[in-house]
Amino acid sequence: MHELGTVMYIIRTVEDCCRENQLTRVGSVTLQVGEVSGILPKYLADCWEWAVKRTEYMQEAELRIEPIEAVTLCTDCGEEYSTVKYAKICPRCGSERTYLLRGNEYAIKEIEAL
């Protein structure tokens, strides 16, 4: 379960931001999570609930998760398509010469200070 490690990294990052900006409390953190990032939102939320209670600035902070669609590009025909639906095979031309454009990342989008 790497979700706990991800949550701990996010908490450290947000707490560093709080110290740098003299914030006293965080109301919510919005996290963008890619469809094929390997991060399971339910596990992430469970880890969040456990971990934020042990923080200085975020004890009651809400975690908001926004999905990032996984999109693949075919280098043969230039088609962009849903990675989850079609995987590595281009639905337009059948090529396997494709690569993932987005959807395997996660990022802190917003920190709501109170």
C-alpha cells in the first residue's frame, strides 16, 4: 500500500507550505490523481483520515480528489485515445507505437487555508 507514503509526502509538502506562508490551519487539500497512477482513491482517503489527525495544521482537513483521465497518443496516426478503454493498441489504426500522454501522475492542485 503505497497510498500511505503518498499521503505522508503530501502532508509534509502542505505543512512546509504552511510554515513558509505563516498559515495556521488548512481546511482542504485538492489532489489530482491519474487514472493509471496506481493510486487507489479509497485507500488514499482512508490513509488521509488516519494521518491528518497527527498533523499540526491539518487535523480536520478534507481531502478532495479530482481524477485525471489517462490519455495515450499513437505516433503512427496521431490519434489521442482513452488509455483505460484501449490500452496500448490504437483504436484508429491498430498500431502499438503509442505512449502515455497523461494519467499516471498526481499533483496537489489546491490548498485551502483557513
